[in-house]
Amino acid sequence: MPTPTAPERGLLRLLIVYFLAWGLLPGLLVESLPLDVVEGVYWGQEWQWGYYKHPPLPAWVLYLFERALGDVGPFVLSQLCIALTLFCVWHIGCRTLDRPRAAFGVLALMGVYFFTWPTIEFNHNVAQMPIWAAAVLLFHRGITHWRHTDWLLLGLVSGLGLLTKYSYIMLLAAMFLWLVVQPSLRAGLLKLQPWAGVLLMGLVFLPHLLWLVEHDFLPFSYAAARSEAAAATESRWLGPLKFLLVQLVDHLPLLILLLLAGFWRRRCWQAPLASSAFLFWIGLMPALLTALGALLTGAGTRDMWGAPMWNLSGLMLAALMPAAVLAQYWRRLCWVFTGFLGVLTVLMVLFVGFKDQIRDKPSRTGWPDAALANGLQQQWQQRSACPLSLVAGDYWLAETVAINLSPRAAAIPDADFTLAPWADAERLRRQGGLLIWASGDRRWQQALPEAGHWDAEGELMLPWPRLPEREPLAVQWRLWLPEGRCDD
């Protein structure tokens, strides 16, 4: 690889400082992990081929990072995903445009909302981003060189993409349509290389497919319910239009930064480069297909579905910039983006570390999770020498307690065995378990009738770590002791 130029070295230094700050500081500031992270960790520790909301890959990886690095791990993983995405975008830009434009394509993404603020909380949308970008890079290599290796790697990455989130299929559709609409590539559909990749993708996805069949396609039922809820609040036409408009709004920080850097002048723009047709097709088609699918089916959309779809936004803009103008404005661009990322980092620190005090309201990252788990474990240990291995109840409480026990327990969110295939009534009777809910919530009084009459119940009250003057957290608990000897 050629030696990095001075502008590229400056960009690299900026990104290293940014990723270190966003990867390390949140984990040191939080009292408890965010909701999606807690959910992913408790899924991951069960090592299932699927979960009731999503495919399994992000939960597996998240669990490994959290176990290895503690509370810092999920935040490091999130920023690693963004860094890998930018690495792939850099190579895509070098292949389709040139190195200066590739560098701008990387820098510009830091002005897109999806690449900054939402990455505080690792979830399946963040996990998709490097896979999506890697697939685009491998697809371009595949249609350029037609090597078996590239297509097999694309098949492997695509299998992992489907194990991350089902919306990855929109990228597959965009790539397939590109092969169809390009006369020079259409004949490639008859070659062995793409179908070898498809076969490998199917093999990677097969274990999850078998899990779906065994569990009555549970994630699709969940997705349909959320889609119906979204569709019920908006018209058939308004939903897709709103989805596309929100994607544009998520690019407003980037557009404002460009204006501040001086790109409001007409001479700063040109007709798209001929080599950029691939970028515009792959960069825009997934979002358009998502909106079209919602329009045709009447299904609802979620704005964050667009998170992985915009890794080519910077390169599309770069294709509209004359090389001389980009070189002239590069230093100013770097200063503008440095200032923006610096301010954003300060806001992130205030948000993660002090939002409870600022809003005078407890947040998910300000819960007394360790104290709550310790208090409940003491109640259990006073009555049983066996480990507490099952925690059911309100999904947030059950999940956060389960992953903070020592040793960790399995969670049964909403006390619903359908959502926790690793547990059932027989296991609950054999090993015993704990039910937990917020005091005053009467919904849980009749939960878990399969377990029979409980052995003890009570209430636990704990101060909020960041708001000790507020009324304490009050939770009620109920436990069932194991039948017979402890399980090995």
C-alpha cells in the first residue's frame, strides 16, 4: 500500500483520538449498561442460534467483548464497528474514485448522524455497518476481477450479514439488480463464481434458518408486530415518505459542516464522475427499496433501519467535487470536522455521565444494577445453598439483574418462556428462580403460575447512584426454591 499522504495522516490521527474517546469514556462513566446492550449480553450468554427479536451474531460478539473488557467492552465494540466501516469505505473510494476523494468519503461520514450519536449504544444496527461496507467492497472486487475468492468472501460476509439483521436483504437486492441492469455484467449471472458465493451464504445462514423453523419464525412475528404498530400511526404513503425524509435529516449535520467549510460556492460542485454510477446505485437503492416495500405492503418502517445504508454517502458527495477544489479546501474541512467532533465528544460525556442530574430523572445508564443484583442474591442465599440460575419478570429488571449476579443467571423477559427457549416450567421447578418487578405494578401478581406457590416474597429499596436525594428504587420480588438437590 502506498505511503499515506500528510492529509491522510491528519485524518487518521483525528479518527484515532475520536474512537479512543468514544470507545473508553462511556464505559468509565456509566453506572449500568444501556438497554440494548443489556439485552444483547443476556442473549449472547445463552449461545442460541436465534433470539425472539433478531438473529444471533451481534449478541455473541457483544457478550465476548463484555466478558473480556467489562462495561467498557460494548462501547469499544461499537466504535470498532464504525472504524472497520470507515476502513472498508476508504478502500471502496480508492477503487472507484481516487485517494483524496476516498479520504473525504471517510471524513464526511463523521457528519452523518448514524455514525456518531447512536453508536453510544451497541445494537444490531451498529453491528450491520461494517458487514454492509465489507460486502460492498467485496462485491465491487467480484464484478471487477471475477475471482472465486472474492465471491466466496462475499458469500461468507453476506451469510454473517443475514445472521446480524434481516434487513441486510435490501443490500443483496441492490447488488442483484446492479448485475441485471448492467449489460456488461448480466452474463456474469450465468457464471459459477456468484452462485458459489450464494451457496456459501446459504450454508452460513442454514443453522439460523433451522432455528427459525423450530421456533415458528418468532423474530418475524416480533417484527410484524412492530411494523403493524408503526403502520397504525401513519398512512400507507406517509410512512415510506417519512422514512426517506428522516434519512435526509440524518445527513443535515454533514451538509451544515460543508457549508461552514465553504462548499456553498457553485464552483465547488460538478457533474458526477462517470465511475461513480456504482456508488450512487448501491448507496441509494437499499433505502429506496425499503420505502417501496413499505409502500407496496403497507408495512411500517423504523428510521434506524437506515443506519447501515449510508456508508457511501461521503463518496457520493466526493464524486460531485472537483479534485482541485477538494485539495484547496481540505485543511478547512479538517478543522471544521475536528471542531464538530470535539463539541460532540463533550456533549457525549455530559450526556452519558451527567444526564440524570441534568434532567433530574434516572436513566437506564444510571441504575443501581450491581446493588440490586447483590441485594436479591442475598435474599436467595439466605434460603438456599444452590445458585440462583433463573430471573424472570419485567424485561429490563430481569435482564439487568441476571447479568449482574455471580454466577450469572438466565433471564426470562416478561416472565414469558416463549421469549426464553433455554428455560421452561420444568427447569424453574427443578432449579428454582426469582420473579422481580417494580413495586406497585400489579401485572406481575399472577405471573408464572406454572411454578406453583412461591416460597418467599418481599420488597427491596435502593438509592439511585446519581440522584440519592430522590425517592429510592423500589422493587418487589418473589422466589421459588429448588426441588431436591442443586443441579450440577
